[in-house]
Amino acid sequence: MRLMDSKELKFFSLRSFMILLYIIAVAVIPLGLRMRLVEFFSPVETWHRLASKTTAEVFAQFRLELLVIVTLFIIIAALLKIYYENEKGTIANSYADYPVVAFAFLTVLSALFSPYINVAFWGYFDRAEGAFAYLCYLFIFIVAASLINADVDKKIILYAALAAGLLQSAIAVTQFFGFDILKTDLAMRLFIPPEYLSGVADVQFQFNYKAYGTTYNPNYLGGYMAMIFPIIFVKYLFTRSARDTIIWLVMLIISLAGFFAPTSMGAFIAAGMAIVIFLILSRNEFKNYYKKLLTVIAILVVVFFVSEALSGGMIMRKVGSFYKNTLETIHENRDRESVSESAALAPSQEPSESRPAENEIVISRFPLDSFASNRGYIWRKSLEMMKKTILLGDGFDTFVYNFPHWDPGRDHEIYRIGILVDKPHNTYIQVALGAGVLGLIVYLYILALHLKKYLQVFRRRGLKEENDVIMMALFIGWLGYLFQGLSNDSVLSNAPVFWALFGLGVNYVRNALVTVEEKREEIDKFRKVGIRKQEPAKATKPGKKELQKQRAQKAGTKPANKSKKK
């Protein structure tokens, strides 16, 4: 069965409408900003930081509105496509459909049983990533994996996502050098409604002289670029014509600048790990792209030193800070182990003096609490919270209500009492607390299944055709996003792009698997035909006349003619 749609793409058609919807998902939503006046009713009123409020919000609510509307139209278009084309045999389920449905079921069930059901479905007011957002991601993924079969359609969506990444990079570079384009009068007129514009004297964002693009946080921009940059990197290495090489080289330089701009260590490590895996997988093709790889390294060095010089050493300060904190954590851990050993070898003569008083609070400092910019403490407490979410989670975006903000044993040098911790800074912990540990297992199974299927295709096909290169590029970008998820959360600016491109990657792999199976069937048929041709003719039992001829030949006489004369 051929899954490719070879029809010509018409401007006014269901296919074009589907492509437009996915362009909005991968290009407009990540860049879209619009101020909304949110009237938030909190389920907890015992602390002013969590109390109900009416506040202006720019980065989340508008994106959620777009996401829900786009997803509804995608579902309608998918149903129409299934209705009109199901009999043609061009529609088939992907290998990830059933586990995705299971993950969606656990997401909804966790939200329904959450004590904060409204937040669990619609999300916290400044994040807006509850169960409805995750259901939209999953619908976008399933439709892309099963119904967008034409190579032209998939390329248009992919290139739209990359174009948005380049625009994001351009915005990030201006922010990195102190000129925030989002604070200009023109930009404010675009994302602030006219009825509120007269009352807004100035817009103050949380980060100054740091690149965050339109993603609200430098770490989120870094995570976004850890997905976009590797895709452009792989595509550049396998360009064939001079024209394509120049175009992708320019795109590579812009995306590399946007990749450096947020100075996110998590993004640097994630993209680096993804590229190392690419170099290992494509080692047989190294002789074909090593010159372009050297060009990339040279550009990387130039961009790094230029950015370092113009920013006053910001990148090296960030790297040095990460290195220093990691070493301090390791040394602190060793020092505590040595103190514990010495205490065990030389017990105190007055043990009563070391005991805390009856009303004294003992603050325990754990060696890894300051790891990864103090994420270690949040991860440790999150793992303790996961003991209650084995089967079902507390609902997505309810982390802020379940985290122990008033933990008396917390290290006040890292997190003082009263600091609001609203996210776990880890996508996998976020899933485990939102959809349950069982939901995390299903999610990891989806990822592992795609990893297995892609490697099967890669071993059989290599990187000979253009689709093979696109599959590899999507796979490496996919890995970059998954690696950055170890230190970042899922957010509305990044997640729709990931799930849409993930769906396209699954679609490419599924079609490749079908093509491989068809070729295998053809080879088996040819082999069977060849065997039949080589087989000698089977001996048949001779007739009566043939027996007589054979006997006569042996006797040296002619066979007798038994016909009677008239």
C-alpha cells in the first residue's frame, strides 16, 4: 500500500487548509504575543502569592487561544480527510497512535481527579499549559503522524518552523546586545490592544540584556533553539548544489547566533549531545561532509568570540558560573562525606550537646541542592512529591499548589521562605507529577518506540535520498529538545513546534517502513520466480508408444505397425 499523496497541491483545497493550520501551529504560536487582562480565581487563598487576581498577561493566554482554535480546525479537517479518502487506502495509523491515546487518557483522568480541577484543565494563568493544552499537542501529533503523507506538505511545514526559528533568532540577537525590539512603540502597538495602549506607559520584562525572544525566559529560548539549530545544521551538511549550500549556510549563521544569545547552559549541553549522536550515526558519510563541518566549526568560533567581545564576556561568565557551581557542589559533597566519616570514627564525648533543643528546627543541607543553578533542591522535593502520583498525577500546571513552599528544612541560602516555585524545571518530572508516574512511563514508551523505529529505517536506508536527510534532521532536533527537557519545562511557545515536528518525523519513518516492506516483498517475488526458472522440468511417466520406441531402439529394430491394411 502506498501512503504517498501524489496529487498536485491546489491553493484552495483541504490539503492547503491543513498546511495553513500547521504553519500557524509551528510558526505563529511561538512568535505570537498579545496582552490579555486575566481575571484569575485561585483555589488557594491562604497566601497572597497564590491569591486570586486580575492581571495583565502577554506570553501564555493568547497562545492558548490560538492553540485551541487551530487544534479544533485540524480535527475538523482530519475528519473530512478521513471521510473522503478512507476508501482510497492512503490513510493508515502510525505506530505511536495507541500509546498516545493512552497518554491522553491518563492526562484527562489526572485532571478530573485533581483537587484543583480548573487549573488542571486550563493551566495556571501565566503558563496556561493544563490538560487542554496537552490534548491539543497530542491531536496535532496524531494528525501529522497519520494524515500528512505528501512530502511537499511536510517540507512546507518544516520550513515554516525553521523560518520562525530564524525570526526568533533575529529578535534574540537584538535583545542580547541591549536593544529589545519588543519594547519599541511599533511592537507594543502590535501586541497591546488599543483599549489598553493609552494606559501602558512602558513595558518592563523580567530580563534585561538577556535574549529570551518571544518565549518569556532565556532558558526557554535556549530549549527552542536546541531543537531548531540541529535541524538546520544537519540540512546544511548534506546540501548538494551551490545555491542550497549558500542558503543553508546563511540560515546556519543566523540560527547559531540565536542559539548563543540566551546563554543557556542546558541548551548548549542538549544540542551538543544531539550533534555528537549525529556524528556517530553518520560516521560513514563523514568524508562527504567534513569540509562543511570544518566551516561550521570556524563559524562557531567566530560567532562565539564576536558575541563574547560585544557582550562584555557574558557567555564565559555564564559558563564559568556553571563550572564553578558544579565544582562547589562536588567539593561540598566530598567534604560532608569526610566529616561524616570522621564523626563516625571519633564519636563525641558529650553526645547530649550535639542534640538539638526541643523546639529547635534543624536545617539539613543536601549536597546536590545547589546543582544546575539550584534546581537540585526543586528536583529533590519533586521526587518526594512523586510518591503520591504513581497511578494518577495531580494535574498539569498544579505544581505551584503542591510544592512545599513552607518547608522548614529548606536551605535559606538557596531558597528563602516566601519564594514561589511554580515549575519543576524538568519536563519528565513535570509529566510524572501532572499525568502520574504511569503517564511518564507511557510517554517514555512513545519516545523509545520512535527511537527504535527510526534506527530500523536508518540501518536499512542510510542517508542516500533527500527524505533520509530530512528524517535525520528531524531526529537530531527531536533529540535536542528531549535533552533540554532535563533542565527545562514544557511551555506553550515551544511544545506545539515539538509535537508537530515529532508527528512529521513519525510520518516519514512510517512511510519509509512501508516502502522497505514493499521492496522486500518485490525481492521475495523475484527470488521465487528465479528459483522456478532454475528448477529442472519434472520427469513425467512415458506413454505406451514412447515405451515401444525405447524398446525398439534398444533392440535395433523398427517398431511394428499394428494398423490393418484394407
